[in-house]
Amino acid sequence: MRLTDHTVELFQHGKRVAAHVRSRVPGRFTTLEEHRPKSHQKHLEWTPSRILAWVKTIGPDGAKVVEKILADRPHPEQGFRSALGIIRLGKALGHDRLEAACRRALHFGTCSYTSLKSILQNNLDAQPLEPELPLSSPVHENLRGRPYYR
């Protein structure tokens, strides 16, 4: 490897195999698209707007889940794999089931591919959402309650 002020060069057996523009911005990548693994190159065909446009065809709750996944990552591209997995779930199981699973995930704050997959595998998408129960203290002779501490 040879580093200059403007270039990063990679050598193998004395022959240069790659050169990149050097970035001085922390966390900024300068990878050439053709140097990415094939699996990463496929993801480049997708953009956040393309993913969101497709997922909006599922329904509003599906779109909210994917928006949340993309927004929660430092770079939206880091959420592409989860978003594409969610799209595959919709193709395999149907939009209605996926939309119901997304509604449930939003209700419980578990917006992830893994959570959606679990909801669908366990048929929880068909279960009604439980209303939040008010918290109340149980009545028991061994519980002292507020008056004891005054």
C-alpha cells in the first residue's frame, strides 16, 4: 500500500492493482463501484427513494417501518438489506399480511426485518393489537402502600 496526500494505491506482487482518491473527511468512503463485491453492487441499483416508492405500494404502515429503518442508520444504504428483505416478505406472504405485521411492529416499537419475520412466522399479524392496560397496584395485606411512607 502506498499513501500520498491525494491517493491510496494498492499493490500485489509489486504491481498496482487499485488506486483511489484519498479522502480526509472522517467516515467518507471513496471506493470505486467496480471494486465493490458483486453482492454490494446489486444494492447500488436501489436508492432510498426507489425502496420507499415500492414499499408504499404495500401500505402506509409498511412505508413507515422502512422509513424508520432507513432513518435509524447513519447511512440509509445500511438499511437497504433489511428493506429488501421486507420487500421479499411482501412478495412471499402478501401485502395484506405484511401491512398487518408492520402495524404491529409500529405499535410495539419493534421495526426491524427480524421482528417482522417473527411476527409473520408466528401468525401474530392475525392477532388483534392489545390495548395498553392501565397499571394498578395489586391489593394484598402485605403491601404497605403510600400511607405507610408519610
